[in-house]
Amino acid sequence: MKRIIIAGALALVGAASTAQAATWKFDDAAYVTCREAHAMQPKARIELAMFLAEHAAKRHGVAIPEDARGGELGVLVRGGCTLAPDAYLFTVIDRAIIADESNLPKR
């Protein structure tokens, strides 16, 4: 029964991400786990991660650069999700930004 509920939840997340990836609400996006994000289509996963990263960056007064520093953030997020796949993706992204905050440009 538990597997059916989880599979249904993943299907809903996947359907929502492909149909309305650009219209994420923070309250919905913040509770997507790394495991659920990994199950998404790549484009939807990237859009979700960028939405969450922009939110966290604004909160910390920094910007997400499109150079190597942004890639380093991606590596931190990937590592965090590998270590804790059941963690919320937003938490992993937020902590990666905090860890690398001194290297990120201010807003």
C-alpha cells in the first residue's frame, strides 16, 4: 500500500512538473525531495532546481552566477542529494548556497 501511495505521489509530481514546470508555487516546490526530483524529466528537474536556487539566493542576498561558481553549487547539491536522497531539495540547495556564500556575487 505504501509503495502505491509513493508511486502515485511521484506520478503527480512528474505530471505537475512536465505540465506546469514554469508555474511552481514555493509551497509545493519546497517539499519535493531529492529522490522525487531525480525521478523527474531533466528539463523539469532543472527548472525546479533553478526556481528553488533563485528563491534561496534572494533570501541570502546573493546571485546565482552562470560561470564555474554556479557549477560548483551544482556539485554541492548533487553531493547533498546523493548523501540524503530523502532530504528536501530546497534544503540541500539552501545549504549549498550557505556553504558557498562567500564566493557568490552579492545582489
